[in-house]
Amino acid sequence: MKATQLVLASGNAGKLREFNELLTPLGYEVIAQSAFGVPEVDETGLTFVENALLKARQACRVSGLASLADDSGIEVDALNGQPGIYSARFAGEPKSDQRNNQHLLHLLAEVPSAQRTARYWCVVVLMRHPDDPVPIIVQRSWEGKILEEPNGDGGFGYDPLFHVTGLGKTAAALDATQKNQFSHRGRAVRRLVERLSSGNQA
């Protein structure tokens, strides 16, 4: 039986590979939005859910196929949830992980360790068409705290500063298998797979 095609509203090759690894056994083929000439959408939403929906809806509209999108970021309790949806551009343009991390450390300079709690969030959306009234939406978090200096050479974003609760190391110090097992994105994608496997769209 021919695989059902889904458009990934992202240009991230790693995300494309991860989604295909998980969804191919269920009869889906995930294709990058670039194959359909889908442009980057302006992320004007005020929440991760809104931005994921914006990306998925545009990919549906341009490609004519069902689409997948995710939106993610980190919230720091001592900063009232910042950087949140602005995680990728926290230090301004051009986007830079190093500058974002430096900016975060600067803002937390006077905050003691016990009050540096934080969590990553990931929202994954699947839309069947641009006007889908009931898209599948799943979200998962990953608890930790922000260290006072980077540690670890892997990952990206705030991973070198994000000390994972219960693991005793930063996200940047985890290997790919460990990160996919515990991370916000890995868990959200697995939840999406569960929903698709069971046929449960609720």
C-alpha cells in the first residue's frame, strides 16, 4: 500500500529524519516543505501552539497535503517564562545560540541556583488540510535548571546550560539516543505516534 505523504513545515534535516524514522512504520512518508516551495511563515503567534498551527496551515495550503509542524523553546521561571516563543531570537537578530546563551546568563547573573528552574516545551501539530477544525496537537515538557556556565559539546540552543532533572548532566552532554528518549521533542513525537497508531484523534 502506498505511503500517506505528510509535509514537514520545517527545513531542519534532523527533524525530517526523526519524523520519518517514527512514522514510516505507520505508513507515512514525511517530505520537507522545501520540496513544495513552501516559504518560511511569519511566527506571529503568542504561544507555541499558535506558531505551530501557523506553520502547519501554510504548509497545507501551499502543498495541498496534510502537514506536520512543531514549535519549541525554553521557559525560565525566574524570568516569568522568558524566553518562551522568542527562544531562537532571544538576543536579537541575527539568530545565534551563543549570543542567546550569553544573554540568558547575563539576566540570571544574580539568581541563585535553587531559583534557576526551567523547562523546554515542544508542541507538535498535524493538520489534514488548511481548514482542519480538529488538528492533532500534542505537547510535552522537559524539566531542568539553568547552570551558571555551559557544559557539554552536543545539542543546540540552550542545551549546554540546561541541566536535566534526574540525569545529573546537561542536555548537551547526552548522546543522541538519550536525548531522544528524554527530551521534550522526542516525547512529543512519540505521543503523536501513539495517537496515529491508535487512530485516536482526541
